Amino acid sequence: MAAAASQLHAAEKTPEKGRDASKDMPLGIIMGADEPEKSLPRVKELGFSTCQLSVGEYSSKLALRVKETLAKYSLKPTSLICMGPGNYAWNFYEGPTTIGLVPREMRAERIARLKKGADFCHEAGIPAVHAHFGFIPENPNDVLYKEFIVAMKEVARYMKDRGLSAYFETGQETPVTLLRAIEDIGTGNLGVNYDTANLILYGKANPVDGLDVIGKYVRSLHAKDGFYPTDPRELGKEVPIGEGKVNFPLVIRKLKELNFKGHITIEREISGARQEADILKSKKYLENLIRTV
């Protein structure tokens, strides 16, 4: 009898298939904001209500301009993508030694950059900073893992003091490793920007199954598609949504089961007219899934 009651209670909590979650999962795009008065209106013109922002140089003056422009066009900022300084190599050989806070080289400068990004977010009204924080070592006894945890605690506490969250971009480590790092850092303001394609491009996980591991920490999602790597030196290939290995119907259904109420940001890693066309096509595809699966 108790087991039956428990199953009934669980069923009541699980969203029904076909539930329209469009208000829970607003769509957005990534947009540069160095000249917000010129770039941010385009977000609205394309039919989006949210955006992730990237900025070259942080200043209080620019933060105010960004805040005012977002308000003018009724746009909701979801996070600031904060990377650098220094070289980032997006492959399996140089990537682990150049990306994020795991490599010792540039670590101090990147911590300083993240803190400046946090100050910018605080002034501009952006709720979170997110980044590729590096190829987090799989072995928790690795000295670089331990150093990374210390570095991230410093960054996360700085952000927490300013009322901000820090989002890990997925891909460069397995979901289990990311879960371990979040819990070891333990500042309470950490989340995940779940990039569906990166988990495939880096060969780390199936994005549907990965949600079983870190779904409770997912605060935003990069809608992106791609193929697993076949060259052990290079990442897999990114492709338009619906043409790769990501099972988006199952991803959206899983997010509903997790009662996800974050933002879905469409990412297409090319430039020019093709990028915009692919984004708009993906927007229609995802809107339909969010309403129906």
C-alpha cells in the first residue's frame, strides 16, 4: 500500500507528456554586448526574449549601457560568458593545458578576469557568470584537481558575495566529474550550463543520460548538435540542430521531468547569414518540442 502511494505521489510530480512548457523554458541566443545599443535590439528582432552576453572589456560605464538597453527592449539576460585572458585551444592535446583554471599558467590572471566579470554582472543586472573552466581531472587525487577546487572556491565565493551564480559549461569532463567538482567546491551558488552538443563533441557522455547525473544542477541549456569525435586529437563536428546525435525530444522530455525552469540558448558555431538561418530554424523546431513532447 505504501509503495503504491509513493508511486502515485511521484506521478503527480512528473510533468505530463505534451505539457506546454514554453513559459518555463524561454528561448534565447548569444549576443556580443560591446555596443549594446546596436547589438541587443537584434535579439528582439529575431523573436527572442533572453540572451547570454559576451563582452570584451568590462567597465561600469558599459555595464550601465547594457542594463539600460536590456530594459529598453524587455530582454532578460541569463549569464555573462567570461573567458580569457590567454590562448584557448579547442582540441584534445592542447586544450587541457590552455583552457580555464585547471592549467597553472594564466590561472591567476583568469581568476582576476572572472572577478571583473562578476563585478560587471552585478552592475549590469546579469544573474550569473558562465565559462569553460577547463578539463577537470577525472582523478580526484590529481594535484591539478585539488588546485582547481581551491581556485573555483575563491571565484565562486566572490560571486556569491555579489548575489551571483557561477555556471559550468559542460563538455570537457564527464558528468560524474562535474558533479564531484560542484559538490567539492560546495559554495551553494554553482550551476550548469548544459551544452547538449559539447558532451558529444568531447566524447564524454550522451546528453540524455548525462541529465541523470547532473540534471539537478542544470540552470540553463545550450541547444546545439553534433557528432562524436572520430579523430582522437580533434573534437567532433558541430552541425545544425536535428542533424547530429542529440536526441532533442528526449532531452526536452527529461528537462520537463526534472521540472527545469531555466533558459534554453540556441548556439550555432558558424558566422554570417547561415548562422542566423539555422538559429531561426532551430527556434521553430524547439518551440514545437517544448509545447508537445
